Amino acid sequence: MISPDLKAHYQKLPHVVIVGGGFAGLYAAKALGNQPVKVTLIDKRNFHLFQPLLYQVATGSLSPGDIASPLRSVLKQYDNITVLMNEVTNLDPDQNTITLNNRPEPLKYDKLVLATGGQTHYFGNDHWMDHTHGLKSIEDALNMRREVFTQFELAEEETDPEKIKKLLTFVIVGGGPTGVELAGALGELAQISLPADFKNVNCCDARILLVEMAPRILATFPEDLSDSAQKTLEKLGVTVKTQTAVTHIADGEISLKHNDETEVVQSATILWAAGVKASGLTKILSEKTGCQLDRGGRVQVEMDFSIQPNSNIYAVGDLASYSHNTHDGRPLPGVAPVAIQQGRFLAQSIVASLSGRPIKPFKYNNKGNMAVIGIKEAVADIPNFSKLSGWSAWLLWALVHVAFLVEFDNKVLVLFQWFWAILTRRHGARLITNKGVSY
């Protein structure tokens, strides 16, 4: 608790409100720590989540606490930062206020930073949500983990071969990094980690389908790395279906169209990794300010991340569509390094603008793309460096991801569990923590 005198001092400073404690919001807050501003960070959760490793929670490699850090603990060293666990329900750009859930008085700001991230995108087929599992939150990961491991448990007791086939058929929609990582992790479970644990069912018979509309998986990677990733997946028993569209999803089945042929696959578990759209806050923002949104609902921001010229409202991370100074004119991707750099830049720009100093233009420093396919298998495309695959790429991927974890104890725990998994080929968090499903 800070002293009354210090609290009174901060009340006189410009008030920067940050909505969202993901990568962009958290790194913006940290960069504003101990600066001559008052900062309020608002998030629906009381923790920062390291989303790139959610798939490892979903497949039993890590526990939720390994990849989450309490926001108050991360920011406790900064006296000028207050953390609120709440949700923004409305905003008034004319009065420079936001409305919070169950809070009668609006919160006034001088600068408003919106960094509420993204949500699963079904491209106009939201009714598929009831029959699939997305992966954007801890709850999503735990639900996915429960579904995956429950299918093996049910198959252990089943005697009907057709029902066993359906239980052990896993369909992953989306061949980007998340889909590839999920497919690789499921392949390792079925082929390596689980077979010795089950006596009646052969886990190696599990059918894992990775479905992608584009001509190849990992479309943002060089073609040779994409081919390498596909070959590694196939060694793990994954069937990769490219140039294949999803036309229908119902309870326990999915229809896939390749060229003019349609295949109906019976599957108890359909995992959705095909797209991300901005959070629902952008709709409110557009209605109140008239700012433009792209097809994914992201805000088309100015070069300084303001939503309009001379605005004191900013959008960063997955909420922002930023295409300025990009090498191909396309918006920057919604990945952690982009969000971190944007958050830091915006914090520095806000301090500079409040001090009357000129603001430098933002330029993203692309340090490369990486995707992991399993224990000791990954691909990495590093600018001005050789392309990597296999063990060396996995080691680089591991070091980078551990470096991005916020708290030291998370870094130690994750490293230990990864290297233990390498030695034993086992996953230690294979818990079914809720009621199992029926078929």
C-alpha cells in the first residue's frame, strides 16, 4: 500500500488507462512503470497468460500455472500502476471516460490503450462453435485436455470397432502454427506417450487429421520448412489434408471438401485452430468513434496506433490492424513479438507526447517465425540467418519461449518439464479435471 502523499502525487499526473493484460497491454504497462504518469491496467482476469504455450496445457505437457502469472505480482514494483480485475462495458470518447462492469462511476482517462486481444474466428459459421474446441484461454485448454484424454479412456472400455475409430479420430482445422503444434503434440501422445498406459486399446491406431485450405501448412514459412514440418507430422501418424475446406460441422462429424469430392469424417473431437478475430470491444469502439475495422474486426490504426488522427485512444496487439511500414503492405500478424514491440513503443510514445518530444515512427523488428512439431522437432525461419529444422530449431524455439515467460519460477518449471519429457517421453499433466464426455 502506497502512502497518502504518494497517492495524491499520482492523482495529479496524466492518467493512462490500459485495457487488457496480454502481451501488448502488459508490456505497455511495464514500460510506463515509474514514468511521470498514473497507470490503471484493467483485465477480466487477474493473470497474464502466455498463449503460445496453451496447446501444451491442452495436451497435458504443462499445467495452467506454468504459463500464467498474476498481474499484481508482475507489476507490484511500480507504485504508479494500479491493477483492476474488471471488464469495460462502454466508453465515451467525448468525455474521455470508460464504463466498468458493476461500477457506478465511469473511469476518466487522458490516454486510453485498448489491448484486449482476440477470440476464435469461425468465418461466419459461429454455429460450429458448439461442436468444436477453440484455444484462446485457460478454460479452452482445460476443456480440450479433458476431451482428448476422455476419448482414450472411453475407447479403453469400448468393444465396437466403429465406435473406437470415432473416439480416436481427432480433426484439427487450421494449418498455421497453432494447428501444427496441436497436431504434433497429439501425434506424440498417440504414438509415444500413451500406448504403454492402455491395455485394451491400441493408441497408435488414433487417426489425427490436420485440415488446411491453403496449398500447404505453415503458409507464412518458406516452402522447404513447410514441407519439413509436414514430413515430421506424417512420421507422428498425422494425416495432412491441404487445399481442403470445411463445409459442415455437426455433433460428432465434419464434412471436408477437396476439389469436387466431399468426405464426411466421424470424429468425437474437432479442434479449431483456423482463425482469430478481434475481441468484441472493437464493435463498441467503432460505434462510438466511427473508426474503421477490417474483415477480422481489427481496428485500422494510424502510424502511432491511434484509432484516428489526433485521437487519445489507441489500439495495439491483436486488436490493431497495422500495415504502415510493413515490407509487403499487409497488416502485422497477431503474434506475441508484434504485440510486445507495439506495447513498448506505444508506452514510449505516450511519455514522449506528454513531454512535448517528437514521436518516432514504429517499425517492427521481425526476428523470425518458429513452430514446434514435437519434442526435439521444430522449424525456424530467422531473417539474415539460415533456416533451421529438427533439434536445433526446437532448442532455439524453447529458449525464445522461456525467455518470454514473465516470471522466473515459470521459466524454471517449464524448462525442467520439457527436458524431463525429452528423457522420459512422458507428459505429467494428463489430468481429466471435469466430468468426462459420453459418446
